[in-house]
Amino acid sequence: MTSNILSKLGSISFIAGLAVVILVGMTSTTDATIAWIIGLLGIIVGLLNIQSKETQLFLISAIAFMVAVNGLSGVLSTMFGQANNILHNMVLFVAPAAGVVSLKAIYGLVKN
């Protein structure tokens, strides 16, 4: 029962994080409070959504996304002015999740 609730909380955090990232990115620049909220949602997603069997794929995807953001922001900003804000907010969301998942993976490696 508890794992089902935590799973739903993780899913809700992911959806809420994406919604906040897109809405804030389209309407304004990100202030410190919004950045903290986005980061906290990313931490929750990293803790609750990513299982050990998904760790490697998630971390590779997160690294690839964060590297690709530089190129994407240059290309997309010419077509859509708020693209830089949205992509910056996506990094604020993905990076904490990747950090938490990588710490969980490191802990799993050293505890054995």
C-alpha cells in the first residue's frame, strides 16, 4: 500500500515538474523560489520514480539531455523565444533527479 502511494507521488511529481517547467518557462524568467520548487520536484522524482533496474538508462539519458540542451537552446530560440527558459528549467528539473539517482547507484555499489 505504501509503495503504491509513493509511486503515485513520484508520478505526480514528474507531471507537476514538467508542467511547472513549461508554464514558468513560457511566462517569465525563473526566480530563486521557482528554481527551488523545480529542484525539489526533481529530487522527489529521483527518489521515488527511478528503480534500480532503470538507473543506467536514466543516467545516460539525463547526461545526454543536459549536454544536448546547449545545442537545442541555440536552435530552438531562433524559432521560439522562450525555448531557453524552458530548457534551462528542464535542466533544473533533471539535474537533481540525476544527482539523487547517481548517489543511490553509488551507495548500491559500495554497500556490497
